[in-house]
Amino acid sequence: MSIRLEPEKCIGCGRCADVCPGNLLVLEAGRAQLRDARDCWGCTACVKACPRAAICYTLEASLGGAGGRLYAEDRQETLTWVLRLADGEEQRITVEKHQANDY
Amino acid sequence: MNRREDCADVLIIGGGAAGCYAALTLAEERPELSVLLVDKAGIERSGCLAAGVNALNAYITPGHTPEEYAAYAAQDAAGIARGDLLLTMSKRLNEVTRRMEMLGLVILKDADGRYAARGWRNLKINGENIKPLLAAAVRRAANVRVLEHVDIVDLLKAEDGRIAGAWGIDLRQDAVVYLRARAVLCATGGAAGLYRPNHPGAARHAMWYSPFNTGAGYAMGLRAGAEMTSFEMRFIALRCKDTIAPTGTLAQGVGAPQVNARGKRYQAAYGNTTSERLYAVVSENLAGRGPCFLATHGITEAQERSLERSYLNMAPAQTMRWRETGRGPRTADVEVEGTEPYIVGGHTASGYWVDTARQTTVPGLFAAGDVAGGCPQKYVTGAFAEGAYAAESAARYAASHPLPEPTENVAKVQVRVERLREQSSRPSLYDVDALEEAMQQVMDEDAGGISTAYRYTERQLGAAAQHIARLTRLSEDLRAADAYGLLKIYELRERLLVCRVLIAHQQARRETRWHCFAENLDHPKQDERFEKYVNSRLRDGRVEIILRDLVGEGERYEHTFRA
Ligand SMILES: Cc1cc2nc3c(=O)[nH]c(=O)nc-3n(C[C@H](O)[C@H](O)[C@H](O)COP(=O)(O)OP(=O)(O)OC[C@H]3O[C@@H](n4cnc5c(N)ncnc54)[C@H](O)[C@@H]3O)c2cc1C
Ligand code: SF4
Ligand code: SF4
């Protein structure tokens, strides 16, 4: 399970490095870098923390991944997940923060 | 390397569920005490709660009692649990839940404003932000200072055996951090990464338990002479295949039955404790009737959409998998599998041997959450409850004891650390990764991992012990170039020590009390001679096993030493 960094979008704010529970993200030359993709837990803390959608979550090939990228837009009231499938199709799912899970 | 020293009345190691709640308790009840909370990562998302949780798994719903919960948990553990710890924990579950709601946790309510339960002991929530809520509250506490990105390596003790503090490595400042305290509360969580995971390689950390909880608290406690209990009661989770996402949401949430590859419901033949549910899947697979599924096929569209959102709030991989394959739970059943084994005192009973004050056998050292033993099925609310007890006890202790002088001074610690940064006279042939992989393979093949369907023989355990001893020797030659490299070495050493003690526990329990969790093929049945706790401690470098009598319902265990 892992994430992918999109360095061209990164502004080097360091939010991702602050929240990674495994200290896996570091800033180098003003850009975020992942120390070792194999060590990522896939918790998506960095994905949600990034203000520039410069990090996406991906399913590894061994976990059934099919090339899609999952981004998050964390707002005051909502958390919107943006899934970009390998063929370019985009799907959005918005979760209201004040709403509990039905299950 | 740099050096930094600090001092507090109460030092909390680990700012996860238990550690943060302990800090909040001290902020509210003991504002006159100075508290230092240290975590190896940033507390906003550190520990098990990083991605969010799906429900509050431990809550006493109307019409039920703490006694019932304690009895249920003890029965699920086939009697090897501490009645006194379970009952005290259960009594605080509802109080901590109310507090979390006040901090902003969204809990589902019915039309009358009462919490909506899932079964008789679960509450439905939106747990995505549970950790940021806790962290924000801790940061507001006036008497709590937070040290982040500092990995604690070892405890400090005084000449008379009392706790005196702890030391670690500041991963960002490349510094040795030396912390003195009157009382110490250990809340570092359990241990993952001991066994070969479901997906070695590119997805090696796609595991259930946090791979960053490496058993540090167990290891430092063992090295300080603390007694541990029930390591042999491993925890193995039953999860959605590949994504390792929780199954309870499907089973309890939409009532999906468990079926084998032939569509037969198999569970009733195996019993329904936590270990029996896993054993059922393992047995069906071995009998050629696998794989097993949660039969979600045919749920409504609304249910499917709702499930997608629930999983995004705790395990986004599952929703992504559904969307990517184009086959959601409405059209395809969800396959399940067992994970690799973990040591985790919040689910099973492994951890520090504590009294009802949550004090360990090292005076002045307290433990709470997954690192504390004897009290299974505590989950997140139970970790909060234990954090509260441990904090109150640590505060009482700190208020009545002067600041002790550690036997090891900061200069000595620094020399010890810096030695790992120098070129070795015997440069290692191996690196941390190679030794970790070897350790996981040994545990997998010889100490009951996935590849043996969690089973082991005494002969295999003997081999595992020898390999772990060899790998431990090899780990002594490892050297690091920077602070993160040091962290990796320390984490490996913690895991190796936990493995060593775990194997000794497996060897000591010569019965099979729980399928899968401790499946001893030489002794395949329960044996009443083992209606005992298997405890251990390190003594002169050796693992000493202690069998202790059970503490049943209505009884209480207290330490006999004078603190
Ligand atoms: C994926 C997952 C999902 C879960 N879902 C639920 C759920 O839905 N409902 C529920 O009730 N329970 C759930 N649980 C259980 C619950 O999360 C745990 O019981 C609880 O978090 C345990 O609290 P803890 O404080 O002991 O450990 P953690 O919360 O993991 O905290 C341990 C802390 O110690 C820090 N640490 C570790 N080593 C060191 C060191 N050497 N130095 C400094 N700091 C260190 C870590 O960074 C971490 O912050 C879940 C657990 C997992 C893993
Ligand atoms: S997904 Fe989690 S573990 Fe992986 S890099 Fe991001 S924050 Fe770290
Ligand atoms: S949070 Fe995003 S923008 Fe900020 S450093 Fe990380 S990747 Fe770059």
C-alpha cells in the first residue's frame, strides 16, 4: 500500500512530514520525499493534510490495484475523496464530517 | 550528536489513544503537575488511530452492565484475563465516551438523542478525525508539553530500582534526549512487524496494526526488569482480503453472513469467540472449502453507498478497491483472510503485568492501552479508560516521591548512542532490512505465522529461539549514518526482544487454549493445569517464566512490593 508524490505540485510546506505516523516523509530541496515506499502504512494522513493535492493514495499491484489515484480535499465541513481511475475517469465521494457512519 | 535534557513530574511515553487521554486527565485533574508527553511521530495522526476508527467497540449500552462486559471479555479469552482490570476498565467506558463527544467526536444518535448502538457494546461514530481531536485538546492543555518526533529507546532507573525517566533520539534534531521524571507512564502501543506480513515486498506495511508500533514499550520494560503477561496470546485479525480493512462493518453493519466457497454458512460449527471466528476461516481453507467471504451480494444501492463512506472514514483502500474494480459489495461478496500475528494488549491480554492502579512491577512506572496486559477487548475506549487510571495513579505517585537520580547519566547514554554511529571493528554483512526479513521469516515458519496456518510444534519453537538468538547477535553489529538509521536499528532490536520473549511464552503454555492465537500441535487440547497466567521477565539476561494464579471475578491483584 502506498502513496505517490507529485513533486511539481509540492510547495514544501511540510504538513505531510509533520503528520506521517512513521516519519516517512522528509523535505529535501524544498520538496517532500518519501524515504521508502515499502514502509508506507497507507493511513492517508499525508494525503488529507496536503493543501495542494500533491500526494495521492494508490493500491499496490499486489493488493489488487489497477492504476487509480485517490486524492482528498479536506474542508471545514466535508472531506471529499477524488478518485482518478487509470483511464482518466474522475469520481468524487463527499463525506460530511458531522455525519456518523450508518454502519 | 547534540544532547538535550528535560524534566517533569509525569513523563508520558507515547501520545496515542492512551497517552493523549492520560495527558488530558492530568490537565483536568492535576493542573499543578508538569507533564511531558513524548511521541516518536507527530501526535495529530500517530499510532493506531491514524486513519480513523470505524466504531467505539467497547461501550456499556442501556440495560447492560460493566460486569457483563468484563465477563464477556474474560470468556472470549478462555479465562486468561484479569477480572479486576476488566471490571475497572469497563466502569469507565461510558465516561470517556462522553468526554470524547465533548471534544467533538460525532456519535450517531437516535430520534430521542440517545446513542445508536451497533449490537450491545458498540457505538456508531464518524471516527475519521478522532486522533486530530485528541491532539488538539492535548495542545490546549496548559500543564502539558508535547515533544514530537522523539523516539524513546530506554527507561532510566534509580539505584533503589524506582523509575527515574527515559531517554531517546530526536529524529529531527539528531540529538540524544534525556528526560527525568518522578513517575513515568508507558503508552507505546503493541508490536507489529514481528511476523512475515500478508504482502511482503512493495506492500509490506499494508498491515492491520500500526507498523510503527514496534513493541518499544515491551522491550524497554523487559530491559528494566518489568514483568510481562500472556505474550503467547497473540492477536490475529480477520480482515477483508488484501486491503486488510475491518470486517465488522460488513458483518454487523449490513448483517452479511460468512460463507465458504460453496456458499455454506460455516461459523456455527466452530463457536463464536474472536479466535474461533478466525479458526473457522483457516479450517475451511485447509479443508479445501475456501476462500471464505462475507456475503454482501444483493445489499441495496443505498447500503453500498453508505458502506463506501464508512470505509473512507477508516480504511479508504476498501472503497478504492470497490470503485477500481467496478465490483462493489452489492455485486460481489467480500473475501476475508487472517493477518499475520501481532502482540497487542488492547485486543488480547499481552503486555505489562499491572495492578489495578495500572502500576507495573517497576515502582513508579505505569502502563495503559495496548502495551498493558491482562485486559483484552479494551479497544479505543478501554485505552482511554486505562489512560485515565494510569494518569491518576502516576500523579499520586509523583506527588509523594522526590525526583530520583538515574543510575545512568546523560554522558554515558550519549556514548552508548554514538557508538552506533562509528565505524564498527566488525562491519556487518547485513543491513536492518535483511535482518528484519530474516526475523519475520523465522517467526512465520517456526513460530506459527500465516504459512503454517498459525500452528507450531515444540521442535519448531526451539528452532525459532535459536534463529532469533543468532539474529540478535547480528543486530549488535549494525551501525547507522543518521538519526533515522538509529531508529531503524532500535526498532529491529525491540522486535527481536519481543520475539524472544514471545517464543518463551509459547513454549511455556503447553496446551492449545485458543485456536490460531496459540495453536500448539504437540498439545492440541485445553489443559486445566494451564488455567494460569504465563508471565515473564528478564533476569541476568535470561527470560524467566512465572506461572501465576488466575485473578477471577470479584478478586483483586495487588503488587506486594512497597512503592
Ligand atoms: C487499524 C486499526 C483500527 C482500529 N479500529 C478500532 C475501532 O474501530 N474501534 C475501536 O474501539 N478500536 C479500534 N482499534 C483499536 C484502537 O485503535 C487501539 O486499541 C488504541 O489505539 C490503543 O491505544 P494505545 O495508546 O495503546 O496505542 P496507539 O494509539 O497506537 O498509541 C501508541 C503511541 O505510541 C507512540 N510510540 C510508539 N513507540 C514509541 C517510542 N519508542 N517512543 C515514543 N513514542 C512511541 C506511537 O507513535 C503512538 O502514538 C483499531 C486499531 C487499529 C490498528
Ligand atoms: S499514507 Fe500514512 S504512512 Fe504512508 S506516507 Fe502518508 S502519512 Fe506516512
Ligand atoms: S503537504 Fe503537500 S505541499 Fe506540503 S510538503 Fe507535503 S507534499 Fe508538499
